Amino acid sequence: MFASSDEFEVLGEAADGAEGVAAAERLRPDVVLMDLRMPGVGGVESITEIVRRGLRPKVLVLTTYDTDADTLPAIEAGATGYLLKDAPRADLFAAVRAAAAGETVLSPAVASRLVHRVRTPAGAPLSSREREVLALVARGTSNRAIAAELFISEATVKTHLSHVYDKLGVNDRAAAVATAYERGILGHHHA
């Protein structure tokens, strides 16, 4: 799509993150379109590495998922923008132009989620009960078993979990556990 336009010059392509970082270093592009889910080195690590090496391309993340738990980490790592792969051609072109000019580009779905994250700061501390529930979830315990262990109803477990998801800015158990380890809420995870 970009190659067919006179406005852009495609300098190179890469099949994975490591190759992408090497290509960015070699080709010195103005803008890098970055996937987040790649074999080996993922998008967030690649962005971090591009920044660490002092390379200056603007990184525009293109992803299939607007609910990606990687949105915030990608932006924290240094991505200039975040778009969905099904964005119309005109939007993609406009996004690359804007990124090249140093502007931030966010798909509406991503933008509204970031606003929500900022309004309900992920720093909102979990209550001790929420941490207890999360620790049990991290061990793979079902809601029913958590309810039995903590002498509370299953509905209460679900309420605690939905508060945990809101505070951590995630949508499911796996993301909650991963984020809690990342932030040191559940101690340190040795993968």
C-alpha cells in the first residue's frame, strides 16, 4: 500500500522484532510501522531497543487488537502512535504523515481506553482482599474455590475481580496476573 504511493518510500521490511531493530539501525527510516505480536522479540521490546540504541524513527504500532494489554507498555516504551490494522488507507497514510511530524496518533478505541486508564489510575492500590483474590487467581484457583477458601460468595469473588481489572486496566484473569507481576503487586515472577 505504501510502496504504491509516490508520497512514501518503503526502505525495508522485517519478519520479526530483532530484524526490525537491525533494519531501523541500518536504514534510518523516519517512521517504523511496528507489529506487537511477533515471533521471538515482540513489539514492545523492539520499541524499547530502538530507543535504547538512540535511533530516532517515530514508531507507529499497527495491531489487530484494540484491547491489547500491550497498548500502554508500547506507548511507555516510546511508540508515537497506535493504530488498528483494519484502518482505512487514508487513515494509515495520515497517521504516518502525522507520526513523521512528531504528532501522536491513536485509534479512537485506544484513545478512549487510555483516557479511562488515566482517570482510574492504575496506581489505585488493591485492597488486601483484592490482593488475596488475585494471588489465588495467579495459582489457577477457580472462583468457586476462591469463594470457599475465603468464606465469601462466588458473586463477591467476581466483584473483587472486576475491581482488580478496573484498577489494573485489564480485561481478564491472565492479563491481571501478568500486570500484577509486572508491577510487583504479586512479588516477582521468574518466567
